[in-house]
Amino acid sequence: MRKLLAISLLSAAALMAGCSHPQPVYGPPPPGVQIHDQGVHDGFEAARNDVANGRPPSFAHHPRYRNPPVPGPAWGDYRSGFRQGYEQFLHQGPPPPPRGY
């Protein structure tokens, strides 16, 4: 009986020690990342619509690219994402995740 108790205590201690590695902490992405992701999604959809309607591909003629729906200081992040999403569709990369806003 003592051997069984000793083995179970040692194995329990060994199992618990294996679970003590640090866990990553996830938080919300920084605001610039969310705006960039919104731009990627909007650019991808704009390219999809251009191709579906037979328009020549050009991200620069879209109203959302010319006048982004984000605060002024974030226009660069949004436009960068819009261009990326537009080109991603044209090169048939994986679609961006759905919008979460």
C-alpha cells in the first residue's frame, strides 16, 4: 500500500510540474492593426467588385481609398491595408477575415 501511495504522489507531482510552463498572454491588437485589417478587408472586397463588374483593376479610384472611413492620423494604415487587400485578391491569396466592427 505504501508503494502505491508513494508512486501516485510522485507521478502527481511530475504531472503538475509539466504544466508549469509560461502561458502566452493575448490582448486586443493595437489600434493601428485593427485599422490596417479593416483596410485589407475593404480593399479585397473592392477588387472583388471591380473584377465582377468588369472594371479595370485600380485601387486608387475607390472612394474608400481616397477618403478612408477612419480618423485622419490613421489614413496611412488604412490605405496600406487597402492596397494590400486589393492586390491580394488580384493575386488570389487567401481572403481576409470578416470585419469585426
